[in-house]
Amino acid sequence: MTRPAIHTTCCPLDCPDTCALEVGVVDGRIERIGGSREHPTTGGFICGKVARFSRRVYHAERVLHPLRRRGPKGSGQFDRLSWDEAVATIVARWRDIAGRWGAEAIMPYHYGGSNGFVSDCFLDDYYFARLGASRLARTLCAAPATAAAQGMYGRMPGVAFEDYPQAKCILIWGANPKASNIHLVPFLREAKRRGAFIAVLDPRENFSAGEIDLHLPVYPGADLPIALALIRYWHTAGRLDRGFLDRHAVGIEGLLDQADHWPLGRAAAAARVSVEAIQRLADVYAEARPAVVRIGWGLERNTNGGRALAAILALPALLGKFGERGAGYTLSNSGATKLDLAKVWGDVRWTARELNMVELGAWLTQSDLEPPVKALFIYNCNPAVTVPDQVRVLAGLEREDLFTVVHEQVMTDTARLADLVLPATTFLEHRDIRRGYGAYVVGGVQPVIAPRGEAKPNEEVFALLGRAMGWNDPPFHWDSATCQRKVAEAMTVHGRPADSAALEAGRAQGYDFPEAGPVQFGTVFPGTPDGKIHLTPDCLGDRPYEYRVVASEQYPLALISPASHQLVNSTLGEDNLPELWVTLDPSDASARGIQDGDAVRVFNELGQVVCRARVSPQIRVGVVALPKGAWRRASRNGWTSTALCPASVDNLGGGACYNDARVEVALAQA
């Protein structure tokens, strides 16, 4: 048997870990994907999703050639055409649209959670800026968190996963590492073995009683009252670290004024947890040193999300829990690597109008938008199943007068609604550079096999489009290796140059920290203009830390749509989640005459999802869960969780409020 040739690369999928990979290839075909022990966090193991990623590479629904729609949108009928024909068609249509409505009638729609610096917001942004197309506010995830962290700490690097075993108290707030950050789990187990107190705040019970000490099943959207109640409790007891605050913080009075409205009892009622649990959390965290808070993005996806994040980010500052390993907070660590695109493009300005991606359904269907959106170029995302208000989104995508191009790896629900589908490479077939946002690494991505069929990476597609427009800018003549090198040369990794050679070879570059990771207020400090923590940042507006109740008498159950072991987003939905299930607490199921395995409908004023019920005590009373990222065929009526989610946005960063969805569940008609 031929021994596989081992190729090194890194995983760019939407996960904090940014794993280093070793890929075994025989005769140009992937045989095995495993983790590299050279990576400080990967430690030789990877998630099952990536270990089985070759199933996507060789999937029967892989897009291998450019395709043109034949028949009505959504029919799935396409004819093959050449790349030259596809590019000529796009350029001709865009020129016509720009001539009739202006270039802002053309909209790039992308997200890039599973992409790096080369394949998202690089040559694509340069191209669309040159074209004068509309800009996209990318807000489906992390927009409120980024705004809060930037306003308060200037995106100061956070506690490294490797330092979690040093902590005596760990709060995991709004995150499920077992589904979307698996390399934190061994460090949590080591911390527990050393005697750390671990508390998890989440509507679902994702850890066993032996793994953690306290679970607070917070009602969705009520994280803010709990954080403010902790602050009031410490303030009343005289536990605030005034010395630290005087030296390092400003804006405390605005925060304390709001916290004063939240005694433990009121917060417990809002969050539907016990007073005793909140008090225990408050006492243990206040007394423990070092202590760390792992903040996830689950808690930001509601009307109160941005303000809740800001209040939680304030907790370690108020008690002075910084200055040693394992002390402080971890949110996104991506800010430790900087990319200065001005070094690549010079002074390129893109000043066209900006539309919020959360409101895709609205701006595709409203008649008074000027200019109307007449063309979409969709890449790096699958909005047909990931964007709120799915019914309206699909109605917009089905418009016959909307010229839609989708650049995609497999035939997704969005691709089925396209006029043209362009074949895209997977990360195992192209070059990229991925900045970790949890693990302190920058991962080099290199092809381990040749692109299948006629698949092309994003930067090559935009180079083709640029040349077809008759533009002679040098970037439209760069190949992928040049693009990767240009990005590496414009990067700094915690203040030092990127290792271009290592990244081109598909290896991970670590950070030059004196310890396992940075020490907040020891080796790293706030990046705010004055170097201070801003406890009531301007981004919170005139009513900072205000709590807004989201409730419905007609639809009494809160819907959450978390990541799962099968899917972190819609990537791999072609295989990994063949059937959609809604999870209910036993008491909620019993009250509705629902048993485990029953066909049910989950519904509200926006839509309805028909699927099967899973009855489990792991979800709290009053809450139901539908996993995010499911494709339409996973449900029994072709709709997914986003059909039930409003397209409302957080006033902080314009973030999506998925968890504001309120629903009812009933047995489906036989």
C-alpha cells in the first residue's frame, strides 16, 4: 500500500482554535486529516467536523464547473458554461445595472467566519470599492461584542487557554466549548483537577455535575440583570477594588448607577434563576484569585446583548482581577494580530452606502430603497438559512429581476436560488492566512491537493472580474501566492513581523509572549486612546446598561439556535445535520402533550418549522432550541430556525438578535 504524503496546513473554519493540520494524500486524493502536535493548543487532536472534511471535498453535490440557471429560481436546474462565459455574463449585467441604477445597486454579500485574510475582505473589497458597489455591514455575529470590547479595553488581548489551569475560579458565560471551542475543554479539566471552581451561565446544561460546580440556566436575554446584580452586590459590600479603578478605569459612576436598580432578587426573577445561585457565584468569584471569565457570543444575540457584554467585561475590572496568569477575561483574541491593508493598497476609499446584512430580507423586498438592490454577489456564506426573517429573505432571493451570483463549494440552499453558480475551492485547495481569535496562533493555509474540477479561490475570481472590466491595476494580475505574501508582509503578530515563509508552508506562527500567554495589566494593557478601561463607553449611547424585556403572551417560549457538535454554522450542512430536532424541557413538553420523537410545529408570527421533538432536561423550562446552520431539507417543511427569528438589530454594533425569537410548539397535524 502506498504510504500517504503528509502535508501541513491550518484550519480556517469558524472556531477560536485555528488548529494546525497534517493531511495525508495518496495519488492526489485526501486519505486522512489529523491534528499536528506542533500547534501549542491543538495538541494532536481536532474536531470530528474537520477530521471528516474530505466528505465535502468529494461530495456528490460539489460544484465543479460554472453553472447557469435554467428554469425558475430554486428549481435546481442548471446548465454548464465556461469561466469565460460566466465572467463575461457578470460584467455585462453589472455594467447594465450600474448604467441604469448606479453601482450601489450591486451588493457583495459575504461573511467570512470560516475564511482568512486572503479569501475575505482582501481583493474582493478592493474590487467592489473600485466598482463603487454598496458596502455590507457584517453583523450576524460578534458586532456588539467587538464594539463593547473596543470601547472598553481597545480589544486588549485576553487570557490564553493554556493559562486557564492557573485560575481558581472560571466563569463560562454564554459559550459552549464542547461544541465550538473543544481545545479549551482539556484546560478546564486540568483546572478542575487542581481545585478550580467552574460556573457556567447558559440556558442549556452542556456540562455534567462532575465537570463544573455551578450551572445558572439564564433565561435568554437576561444576562445583563445578573451582571448588574453582581456589581451592585459587590459595591454594597464594599468589595470593589478602588485602588485599581482609580489607576486604570474611568466611567464607573454610570455603571454603578444602573447596577443600583438590580438587587439580587430582581435579577433572579428576570433571569429565572435562584437568588442563592447568583449570591454563590458573586461570593466565589469575588474571593478567588486568579479568576477568569470566558465570554461567548451566545449572550450577545438579543436586544440586550451588547450591554450585557459590556457589563460582564466590567466584572474583572471592578474587583481588580488582573495582573497574573489565569486572571482577567477572554473574548476574542484576534486583536493581537494586526493587518494594515494601507501597506498593500495605499489610500483606497470605499464611501458607498452601507446596508446591514441582518436586514437582507427587508432591503431585497422593500420598494422605497434607492437605488434598489438589483444584483448580489454571494460568497463565503449561505444567507438562505443563516439570516433572520428567512421567509422574507427567500422571497427576496426569488425575485426574477434580481441578478444573483453565488461562488460556492457545494450546492447550498442559496446556490439553488442563483442565476450563476461559480465553483469555489475548499481550504484544502487554496492559500490563505487565518488569524486565531482564541488560540494565540496565526495559521498558514496552503493547498494539499489540486482544486477539483474548475474550482477557483476568491482572489482569482476577483482578479478575473477586474481584468474583464478592463482595469489594469496590478492587484488584478497577482496570483494566490502573491496575495498570500502581500498579506503576510502587511501583518504584525503582537508587534513583530509575520513569518511569511512559515505561513506559506502551511504552518502556524505562535506569539512571542513571555509566559504561556499574555498577562492582562502585566504584559498587555488596554488599547484605548488614554490607556484606561472605559466602564461606560460612549458606544452604549445615552441609556447605557438599560434592560429591555422581550416577551409575548401568544408565544411564551424563548427560542435559541446554538452551535452543535454537527454544525457551528451552515458549513457542512449537506451531511452533518440530516434531520432537524427541537429540544424542549420535559415540563414544557408535557404541558403541550408532546412526547420524545413526536412531529411538532414550532411557530410564531414570522413562520413555522415542522420537525421532531427531543424532550430533555438539559434545556431549561421556558426555552426551546433549534440548532443553527441546518439546511432547509433537514426540516419537514423546508424552513429552519431563522424563519422564526426577527430581523431586529442591537443598538450596539447593529448585531443580529436571533434569541429575541419567541415561539409556541404544538403537535403537527398527521
